Amino acid sequence: MTEPMRDALKLQTDAAGAGFDWNDIAGVWDKLHEEIAELRSAPDQPGRVEELGDLLFMLVNLSRHLGVDPIGALHQANAKFARRFAYIMQHADELPPLGDPRRLDCMETLWQRAKSLERGNK
């Protein structure tokens, strides 16, 4: 995953160096919204693959404009998800069984509790 992300960043940096870039971040946000809309309206699997790729490419471009390392940000997001999901699984015995429609709501409650605990709110 990280190689395609690095490749996208290099392509975008090279293009920007040649003058092919947005003048301000507003254009990047607009393009991001456009890519989300295109993904939402993709009619089939090949279209979804193409549009999701475009959206991911734009997210890397947004990170470049924000001065954020996209690989580092994704690593942090993965770690945060892993911590919170581990908290849910520590309480798995409290959950309704798989297939019970209440299970997801209970998991969401535990997720919010884990989030609150991380922020120091008990």
C-alpha cells in the first residue's frame, strides 16, 4: 500500500514542480468533493475501482497541500482503529451474538467509550 501512496506523492510533487497544481487549497477541496460524487455515482465495479483510485490519489494530493505525510497519517489511523477495536473485543462477552441486530449498536457504544477513554474522559 505504501508504495502506491509514495508513487502518487512523487507524481503529484513532480507535476507541481512543473506548474501543474492548484493555486490554493480551495481547488483541492473542490476536486476532492467531485471525486467523492463520482465514486458515489459509479455504475459498476470497474467504475468504482477507477473512482476509488481517483479519490485515493486526491487524498494524497490533499495531504501534500496540508503538509501532512499521508503514510504516517494512515499508520496513526490504523493504530487508533486497532486500539479501539481491541477495546471492543475485550468486551466481546457483553455483546449480543453475531446476527443479532443489536450487536452493531453495542459495538458502537463500546467504540465511543474507547474513544472517550483515550481522550481522558471517564
